[in-house]
Amino acid sequence: MPSSQNVNGDLIAAIATPTGPGAVCVVRLSGQGVTTALQAVFKSKTKIEAKPRTMVFGNLVDPISQKTIDQVLAVYFPGPGAFTGEDSAEIHGHGGSTVPRLILEALLASGARLARPGEFTLRAFLNSRLSLDQAEAVAELVASQSEAEAAIAARHLEGALAKKLEPTFAKLMEAAAFLTSELDFMDEDEWSEARSDHLLAILKDAQGDLERLLELRMTGRVFRDGLRVVLAGPPNAGKSSLFNALLGRDRALVNPMPGTTRDYLEGYVSWSGLKVELVDTAGLREDGDELESQGQALTQRELEQAEVIVWLNDLSKPETRMPPPVFSNPNGPKLIEVWNKADIGLGPPPAENPGHPDHPEKPYYRTISALTGQGLDGLKQDILGFFLTPTSLNPELVPNLRQQKALEEGLDYINATVKSLEDGQAPDIASLEIKGALEALGRITGRVLTEDLLEEVFSRFCLGK
């Protein structure tokens, strides 16, 4: 993983597109000596440096044998206006597994070295082309698995979070400057209630800013991170059949013998633009062999980590009903009890219908058939209904988990400062707390930087980004 110490502007190269069958590949270059390396491998009637930001057609050749590798398009981006903030180039050749590798090897033979994961984006950050939260958005946009994820990442790439934080930084800087100037020109016993009230007003304003950003994280997390839906219940209730039906493909083995699923399986779908992670788990029962018991232990773990639990029972054998788990934590998983196998069931389930604890107007249970598809659309709407309403909008920004922790740390410092002032403690303590808040928020955008922070952010990047 690159760090600020081993990024020095030397020439780097990497394949930016997936290898394998494909029409086009892109190989990127950045750093000192881009034009020299291109002159060694790119042969064209037009000098590429004479037409910056313009595609130029030519032959890509081996720098030693001068044999043609491919007919390509190349484009030169002079720094500091390039993505990385330094001279850069892209070579667009034919796809596949062999040609991209030969193009990369030609560039490496011309003086470039292989880029480390995330090094192009790291250089953009270190050269002030991106803030740290924007750099994170690059990786998030590439890794997005739903329309909602992609939309949020795109907004963050535009700098939405950094812009939102600017007023808060300004307020904390104002508070720090006020404290410094007052403490420099007065004795401690001269600290007045009016001064304290002025400082508290600034801090409480910043406090509200961070609380609103954290609220965006809590309410918008489903748009960024998606939903984790765990299918659970007694053996042979049809969990694997439902798992396959919701995925739209056969992912889990289905067998009438109880205990077929020994481990848990995961699969992803997109519903209403949201990423939904479906988890098929081992059936829960008291007896069973050792391997099945291990699978049931994994099921219990998945239940604890779920956001929605779909609890299946067999309508064709209502006497085998197992009651769903009870969670004392009001913020625990949402629960939907489902009676499966309606296509062969003998009638409505015998359980009473007390109304759903989160949505009293909805049935406590839903009757479906994973085999025929009966009731599946309604089940999907029930799942989404816990988190979305007909008027739900994709939020403008949603901090990620790293950013959430930094916001919480910053808010803790401000809360402590407010409390100390309201308790009449010495104002010099407040100065230290405000500094701590500024450092915590600075880690979001990169104003405060450490090697560990760079490792945390850029270790998630792939080659070529």
C-alpha cells in the first residue's frame, strides 16, 4: 500500500481495466518522464505532447525489439491539471489477457514501475486534487453494487461532505481563536459569564452541525451500506428455496431432507435501487450431528448481525412451527414471520395475528410459496417498508463508517467542552477539547494526516486506481 513517504513523483503504470475478454483495455501512466516513456513505445505521425487531452492514433511497440504490440489510442494529460496533479497519460488498446499485459510490460521496460494499489488516487490527494473523503468516494464508486450506493459516492466525489463540514471547521476555529485571544490578555479569574455564553453559542452551533451529519448517517445508512436480510427458522421450512427465489437463480442446494444447509450462504440483489444482501442459514433444532450444530451456531451469529430477519415456518406442517426469536433491544433486527409452502398448505396458519410490532397495520405474518412465487412481491415490500417510505429520497450525502467514527469523536470533544463551560470549569480546558475536535474532523477530509490513516483509506483500492 502506498504512503506519503514512498510517493515521490516517479513514473508509475498500471492496467486500469479488468483483464480478460473485452473490447478495450486502458493502461495508465503518471509521474516524471511520461512523454519520454511514450516516445519509446508509442509511434504516431502526431506528437502526443503537441495535442494534450486529445486522443491520438498510433502503434504501441516493444521498446527493445520495436515490434508492434497493438494499434492504440493514446492521450496525454499535462500536470498540474491532470487527475493525479502530475503529467499523466492513458493508452487505450484492445482487451483480453495478453495485450494489456504486453502494453504494461512495454511501459515498465521504458522506465516506469508498477503502481501500488490506490497510488493514482493517493497522488491526487497528496497533490491537493482531491480531499481525503473524495478519494474514498473513488473507491466507493467503483465498488458500488446499487444505484443508491453509486449516487451517494458520486455526490461525495463532488466534495459534498467536505463542503458540509467547512462551516463547522470555521465555527471551531472561531471558538479556538476567541479562547486564545481572551486567555492571552486576562487572568483566569477575569473569565466572565458573558465570555462563556459567547463561546457556548459558537460551540452549540457546531454541536448541532455534527448531530445533523450523524443523523444523516443513521437515516441514510441503508442507502450506502444496503440491507442484510437473514432467512432463518426450523429445518425444511423452505429457506433455501426462498433464497433462490429472491435471488432469481439457483444458488443454494434444495433437498427435502432436513438439515441440508450446514453453513450460511450469501447473495446480493438490488430492490428499488438498494443493495440487499440475502443470507440463507442452517435450520434451527435441538437434535442434529456435530456439523449441523456448528452451522446452527453460525445461524445464531447471523441473527444477531441481521437488520431484517425473515422467519420461515412450514404451512403444510403447522404443528412444527417454531416461534421466532425475541429481541429486547428496540434497535435490534426487524422481524417478519413467514409461512411458506402455501401451494400445499392446508389453510391459514393457526397462530394468532396480533399485528406487526413495528407496523401494527400490517399482518404479523405473511403467507408465501417460494416454489410458485406467491406473496414474494409483498414480502419484498415488507422488508423495504421497515426503512423506506413511498416518499423516501436518496440522501444528498451519507458519511461512511470511518467518517462516522471521526464525527462521533469530534462531537464527544464538543460535548465535553460545553459541559465544562456550563459547569464553570477553567476555560483553558475548553481550549484542549476544541483542538481535539478539530483534529478528529480533520481526519475526515485529510487536514490531519497520519500514515495509519492513509493505510486505512487506501488499502481498499485496487491496482490502476
